[in-house]
Amino acid sequence: MTSQPKTGFTCYQVGGSVRDQLLGIPSQDRDWVVVGESPQTLLNLGYQQVGADFPVFLHPLTSEEYALARTERKTGPGYRGFSVLSGPEVTLEEDLIRRDLTINAMALDCQGRLIDPFGGEADLNSRTLRHVSSAFAEDPLRVVRVARFMARFAPLGFTIAPETQTLMGQLANSGALQELTPERVWMETHKALLSPSPSLFFKTLHHTHALQEIFPELAALVGQEQVAKYHPEGDAWEHTLLSLEAATQLSDKPEIRLAALLHDLGKGLTPAEQLPHHCGHEAYGAREVASLCQRLKIPKSFKKLATMTARHHLHCHRLQEMRPNRIVKLLNQLDGFRNPQGIDAFVLACTADKWGRGAKSRHTPYREGELLKRCLAACQKIDNSLFSAAGLQGKAFGEALHHARVKTVNSINKRSLSTQPEDK
């Protein structure tokens, strides 16, 4: 057990750091609850108060967070619709009962003794995610948080208690998730994308009827038939999950994982009479990705890669069929000459798409991606100063550089590629 810093008042280590210590997982941040004190006590000791909703203080030396024990009561819609009571009269148990899951409602006292009024240790041992009380339903974000905990802890054997899963479904069906702000949804989604099993985040949302409320573009993929010859894994939703799992193996970067997740959003817009083909889903998908990113206020770097992947993943798959002139144009459209690292990320997202087609496709070499990177690397070796020395400027300079790139790409051997044509 980690030692408790000297404070001059009664406090308890609480929340995720207690859970992680019991699991033997390193925890970077510790949170503390102060019992029996007023804000002035901490201010007099040099703590800095932060947060507008309830009293939270930063330790003057460690900068760890100390919050006065508090209770909450739902008074209105939204995550701000709570009245908060904090003060010397609030007990530790009253503070813990307002938390989401039993495994997050434990505390350690100054001697390192466990305080566990709601069975968190037993649920930790049985690997169960279980809500603490009926107060769980007062904050709809907890549906998303539990899904994120599944993405993090399912590899350790955790499952959701049936009664908690039922409550999550009731919350989703009630429309309460519409109260969530884009910032809170994206914060949880970003954490899920960084977790060991991000696909379980989206699977859990689907199983609890929350996917339609939060990510309707992804929900539209469920049941969307694909050409079985190219997609033996099943519908577009199953392909999306497998692609995300592949991206998780390929990279720990959340931008790449999100791009793999969203690459086929356009298939959710295909009319039923056109199934199982999805003609034009790349352009439709790029617009859907841009709309989703705007709605959830997803950072521009994520949006850029995801949009490019949705629009151009089939172009990359068909690279061996493309003329050199078109390959150079594709590199320009991918902003590869200004941002070569972006090509690496794009290729990984496209690799995840190729791998997300059943067991036989997993871990097969993605030669088209390697070819695209070879084309870029060869073009980067062109000495631009030769065109300037010849007196070329402006449009003439650009045309000469483009022709040189096309000639360079044309010289690259593409015969080593052996792939199947892509479906629409």
C-alpha cells in the first residue's frame, strides 16, 4: 500500500487508485476525501481551491486532489442538475454511496485499512462491474463510463452485473443520454480508444441500446449486408468491430483506431435495394465522419485522418490498378508530401480494414500500403532545386515537379503485388 501524505486532518484515499492498488495495477493519480472539515481548514493549510461545482483542493506539495466529503441530489436535467452538500457533517459512507460502481466505492484510511461498505472487494475478486445504488441512474454518463471500464478491464475477466446492464438499457431507452454534452462523450470515447480493448466499449454501448443514442452513424451499420466473397465476417457492423480490433493490434494511437472504426460509415447510408453492394460509400462515409466529428467536437487531427481513410481506403486497396499519375494525385490528396507521417497512419488504418475480414485475413501482408509508402519515399528524393535552377516558378514549377513524381512512381516495380479486387 502507498503511504498517505501528512495533512493535519482526517482524509481517505478513494476511487480508482484504491481499486487499481487492489488489482496490482500501477496508478498515477490518487484522490482523497476529507471528512469532518470545512473549506477554510484546507485554505489555512495552503491548499489551493479549484472547481466551481464543489470544493476540491490541490495539495501544496503533491498537487493531488482533496475533496470535501459530499452528497448529491438530482434537481434537474443534465449533468449540472444536481445540488451538492459538502461540509463537516457528511460522512465517508455518504460520500462513497454516490459513486458509480462498487469497485470505485472503496477507501483506504491512514493505516492502509480497507473501508468497503458496498462490497467492492468481493466484486473485484469476482470481476464484476456492479452499480452501487439507485443513484447510478441520476447521471446518464455512467452508461458510457461502464462501457469504457469494460474496454479497460474485460481482458482481466470483468463482466457487467445483469442488474447493472438492465439499468443501463433502461437509461438508454429513456432518452436520458441526450442530456450528455459532446465534450463528456468524447472524453470517455478517447479514454476507451486508449484502452486494451476499445471494441468492447462500442459492443457494450450496442448491447445496452446506447449506441443508437450516442453514435447513430455506427448503429446504422448493424445488419447492413456486405458481399460475402469479400466480407465473410458478416455485416458492416461486425466488419467495423474487427477492423477496430485489428487497429488496436497495429497501433496504440487513438487517431488510427478511430479512423479504422469510422472508415465504413458510408455503408450505413446504402439503400436496402442496393445491398449487399455499397457503391459510393467512400464519399458518403467521408461526409458522415466529418459530421460526427463536428457533433462530438473531436480534435482536428482525428477528424483529418478519419475523413481521409473513409474517402480513400479503397483507392489504397486498388493501388496496383492505378496509373502513376493517379497515385501521385492520391498522395497529394492525402497530404503526404507535406505530412509524410500521415501516410504511415493512413496505411495502418487501411491495413486494419483489410485485416477486419475474418480469421484468414488477419496478419496478412498489406502490400498496397507498402507500395504507397515506397512511392512517397521515392518522390521525396527528387531534387526540387533543379527546377528552380532552370528558372521555373509558380505553375510551371508545380507542373514540372508533378511530372517528375509521375515518372518516379512509374519506375517502381508493382509486380510483387498479389491481391483480390475490392468490392463496392
